Amino acid sequence: MKLSSPRSPGGEPSPASRPVTSCPGSYDVAAQRRLGAVSEDLTGVTFPVAAPASGAAVTA
């Protein structure tokens, strides 16, 4: 696997830069909520939940 900077030395996007999507499991809202709850339990730190971005698909 070749790692490169998203910008070339001249500041232009490199030809290898392209939008990608995450794996389907990362969009699982129930899993996100479980991870958040476990993280809060383990750390004792809570954070307010932000509203989803405009146009974002949300499944409960």
C-alpha cells in the first residue's frame, strides 16, 4: 500500500486523491449509539450529540 499526501508539493490535489466511502458497517446508527454508550461508561466523559448534517440519511 502506497501512502501519499493528498496535496502535491505545489499545493495541487494529487492525481491519486479521490472521494471514497466508508464500509457499510460504519453507517450503522445502532452500532454508533452502542459505541458511544460504552465509551461514556468506560471514560466517564459525556458529549452532547450533534444533529445530523443536512441531507444525511438517518436510520434508527
